[in-house]
Amino acid sequence: MKTKNRISLLIKAFSLFIIAAVVLSCKEDDENMTEQEEVQIANESSSSESVTDEELQAIEEEIALNPEGGRIAGTGCAIVTWNKSAKTVTLDFGDGCAGIYGRERSGKIIVTYGGEFGDHLANRVITFENYFVNNRQITGSIELRDFNTNEDGDLTATRKRIDLAIHFPDGNKFTSNGSTTITWSEGGGDDDLMNDVLSITGSYTGVSTRGRTVTHTILEPVVVSYACYANGGFARIAGKKELRISGNRERVRTVDFGDGTCDETITVTINGREYTLTIA
């Protein structure tokens, strides 16, 4: 009986040890997720969105400048190569050049399209080959599909991220997956890229450098202005999204893209404190 009691006590003690270890681990994990890390996640995810918005427009701009391929002196940066039988177009920025709107780009963007590229309803799949923008590498792919016209006559499409990752110079990265809906509230299909204004809705997930899962849900449609982007600002000028950051306790934060003013900042609210971030 004494032996059984000792074994029972040992089992109970071991169980309490395991429970305590798990609790301490959870506490440590929460303590390790500082506000600074949350700010970093908001910054990196917003930079990822910026790249998604801006590089799609850069693709359209370069192709518009080079409709027959090659590079037109004084207007483009990339060498554009068409393979119309394979329905692909490649933008080769070489070892680096300062092209559209002063961004330093290198490597290649490959676009596979359906139908005719000039058809604004043609699907597109965008991939990257050793591609960098301002020292940030982009990997993964973006799909633009399901082009349509809504009841207001505006062009719409689904934009899907597939393992789209932004690798930052400091070794951090942010990877995202999921689909959002784009509506061209202004300028859809008129071939003037600089008057395009987009409204984006929906949600997607991302993973930070430290493995935090981040769910992005747009609360108020995000407005993207390419005129602002062309003038050196951040393309996203209005709208709000919610960030749900995983951990042993979920953290819900808000990102505000502004009131429509063309600038380079967003506001992140964490525990009642507001942080203003500059998006490069």
C-alpha cells in the first residue's frame, strides 16, 4: 500500500509540474509578445499590402510603356518580353534600376494571362524571379481572377495571395495567403493608370517572422489611390482593418489607413495607445 501511495503521489507531483510548466510557458509567450512586436507585425503586414498594390500597378505601367516589348528610352526601366503563344510577358529589371516612381527594382516579374492582355477582363497570374524592390525580396505569387462589372458599372476582381512573402533586409519576413475583392471605384478599364482608385474588402491570413498567425479583416473598405502612390505617398489612403494576432491569448488590434490624405503613414491602436507608422 505504501508503494502504491508513493507512486500515486509521484504521479500527482509530476502532473502538477507539467501543468505549471505549461502555464509558465504560456505566460512567458505572452510576455514575449511585446507591443513593439505587435507594432512590427502591423508595419510588416502593411508593407506587404503596399507591395501587392504597387507592384501590380508597376506591371501595368511598364507594359503600357512597352506595348511591343523592349525598352523605350526615357520612359521605362524594365526590358519587356512578350511570348504571345505562351501568353506570358516578362519584365526584366536586370541587376537594378530606378524605374517607376523612383523605386529601385531588380530581377524579374513574370505574368501569365488569359485571353488578350489588353482585355481588362483577362485573368493574370504574377510570379517573381529573384525580384527585389528597395532591397526587399518578393516571393510567391498573386492571382487576379473573376473580373466582372458590379451593379454600379464598376470593374471588380478577386485578388489572391499564394505564399506571397516580403523578405526584409533585417532578415524578417511576412507571408500572406487568402483572397480579397477589388473594386475600381474610379478609372477602371480606361487605360489611364494614374486615375485608378480601388476599394478593397475581405480578409486574409499572414504569418510573421516569429510564427505568429495574423488574420486581417477589413472593417471599412480600404481605399487605394495610385495618384498618391505616383506622388511618392503610400497608396492606401483610407479605410480600417482588424488584426487578430495569435498567441496563448489572441490580441485584437486596429489599423487605420487615414482620412483620404495622401501621406506615408498609418495608425495602429494597441491597448488604447496609438502608434503612427511610416510605410516605406
